[in-house]
Amino acid sequence: MARFEGEFEGEHFSIPRTICGHTLTDDEMDQLERGETIHFDATSQKGHSFVAIGALGEHEYRGEREIGFVFRDVPYHWGSHVFTDDEVKRLEAGETVHLADCRCDATLGKENGRPHLVVQRDPSEYCEGTFEGHHVRFKRVFRGKKLSDEQCQELLAGKTTVVKGIKKRDGSTYDAEVGLGDVEFDDRETGEHVKYFGVKFVGLYPKRDPSNYCEGTFKGRQVHFKRVFRGKKLSDEQCQELLAGGTTVVKGLKARNGSTYNAEVGLGDVEFDDRETGEHVKYFGVKLVDFVR
């Protein structure tokens, strides 16, 4: 196995060049010899990916003191927050650090004798209770707006609620209908697929004309869906065909070039990435099956 050797603080050291599946680059070895801290993508013995961070330092190995690569007790990041050098020093000194972007406080604690990060969230920003027979806990903030106790209880009861005055990037505002469920999206910064239970977007509010909606039993469960597909309203007969598990044909749909086309549609989960927010949207409704003549 290739090794990295050199002098550090007047002492000779020799460490493996590959650490947790990562082979140190020449630049990283130079940084370590200068006493700097480095970070890199690593893999644990159990196969879990993580960001390793550390520097050369004195540690004990098999009862003997030596110079080696010492992992930092403070992780590289927590959620979207990357720890600064000053925050690391304060945490290692036993201080509590407030992470404004995560709205929580962090300290260093110990678990099984090893240091680990302890994060204390603001309890006023969370709600807990029973949802569909399970005990749940979720963040009561949606796109910067805090939900009231009454709204949280509506969500726990399986209903939806309206969050008003949400700000868009252009400064304008809108209202949204939200519910509880699994929220999924791809993190723009890390590219990581994120999934958690919480407050999710259902649709824009106001909802509209109730005559544009249909409800009934579909495959043994009660459903409610918009009966308008790409500007064309479905008839009562077409809605019943869909609820029966079949498909129906919507005629005279307008294409962007002004021509018209016909489409076969059915009921099911509709998924797309919102162009404005980048959020992955998923809901139950009328979906395209195929184009027909």
C-alpha cells in the first residue's frame, strides 16, 4: 500500500495514502504538511458515504503515540450549513453555536464514548401528533410561513390547509394549499435526492370552481381530482369512465403552434418538476395515456 511520508512539527510521519477509500492528491498532501485541514468524500467500513475532514496531528495507536491523520470531531456540514473554522473552534471549546440557516443550536456531545454533534431545534417550529394511525413529528414552516396550531391540527386530521402570502422570487406573493405526506426533491447544491415526511404542496389557492372537480371511488379508495385536462373540461360521463378504471378521449386540445390534437387520458399519479420552484410535484389526477387520432 502506498504511503505518505514527511516531516510535521519536527517529527517524521508515515501514513497510508488511501484513507477511507480516498487516495490523497499531491495538493492534499502539501496542505497536510503545512498543518492545514482538508476534507474529501469518503466511505465508511459499513459502506456509508460521508465527508471526511481532518489534519495531521498527534494521536495514540496501539498504545503508542504517533503523528497521523486525525479526523475532526465536528462534521463538515449539517444539512445545508457548512461549519466555519471559527464555529469549529467554538464547538471544540464546548460552546453552543447557533446555526441561523438551519434555525437550530449545535454542541458537541458524546455517544458510546465518541464525540458527536448534538443539534437542538427550536421546538416552537415543530408539531407532533397522530396522523393516519402513526405518531409523527414535522416542521410547521412551509416556504417561510409558520403554520398555526389550528392549521397543524387540520393537517393531522388528514385535511389540507391554506398558507397565504408566500413570497416568490420576483417579490410577488401567492397562496398554496398544503397537506401532510412524503416530500421529495433533488437538492440543487449537492444533487442528492432528499425525501422526508412533512408539509407538502398540494396546489395553488384559491381552488377554484368546485364544478371543475370530481370525486368518487377509484380502485377501492375515495378520490378527488380536477376534471379539466389541458384546458378541456371532462363531462360527467367521462369522469365516471375514469373512476371505473378506464380511459377516455379528450378532443380538440390546442398545441403551442395553434394546431389541435386528441389525447387518451386516465387517472393516476401525475409527476413533474415545477419550472419556477424546481420542486418535484406529485399529485393524483387526470394524466396523459397516449395521443390518438
